[in-house]
Amino acid sequence: MRSRQYDRLRAMYVGGRGNATARRYAWFWNRAFRLGLLPRRWVTLEVRGRRTGTLTRFPLGMADLGGQWYVVSMLGECNWVQNVRAAQGCVTLRRRRPRAVRLVEVPVEERAPVIRRYVGSVPGGRPHIPVDRHEPVEAFETIASSYPVFRVMPLQTFI
């Protein structure tokens, strides 16, 4: 049963882009996260498009580990990751209020524990990351290079 459910969820993001159903869910979750209706780990990421300059919004779940917050791309190299890199990490996270932050990319060799925490705490990411949340950290090291991870840093740290 779980496998079929995961297959349906993965099918909404073929090619790393959401289909019409995924976009409808994203619109709904963006609204819910921006209003702060869910716990702190759920946010809306706002970043300027690298080609158009248009503000784009993505609903995301964050992972907390060692007193730090992280954003993990469940789809690997996707549009929002490329936009964040083009913006040099300067983005806005919304949960009730906007908060300007810098997303700093985590080196591949440091990603595995964060991805493991992400899969354990963000159910929507589980179908997209091919390692079970109960596996040891070593199992996540084999896939870490395929899933970008960013540490959330207050913007004033970089001024």
C-alpha cells in the first residue's frame, strides 16, 4: 500500500517539476504555512527567479539538527535550488511574518545526518528520498550528493 501511495506522490514531480496537482497542493500549503497554521518547521520559501526575476514561492519542511535549521531539496537539483544559488542564498522564509535569511549550501560530506533528520521529520519528503528513515546515517551518505542541503542563517550574520 505504502509503495503505491509513494508512487503517486513521486509521479506529481516527474522531471523535478510539479504537475498541475502538485501546483494546487503547493498553493494550498503556501497559504497554510504563511499563516503559521502548522508547526515551526513548515515555511514558505520566497526567492527571485533566476531568469525572470519574478518572486516564486515554494512550501518546504525544514529539518532541525544540533540547534540549526536546514532546508533539503527532496527533488534533488530542482528549480528552487537553482534560484537560491543564483540569489547567492538571499531568500525570505515566511511563517506568519517574512524573515530574510541566507541559505548556505552544506558540503556533501556533511549532508547525511541532515537528510536523515529531514526524512524522519518531513513526511512529504519520504517518497522522494530512496533511503528509509530508520536506516543508519551511513546509508544516507551514498545519496547525499544528489540532494542539496542548505543551512538557514540569519541575514544580519552576513552583512
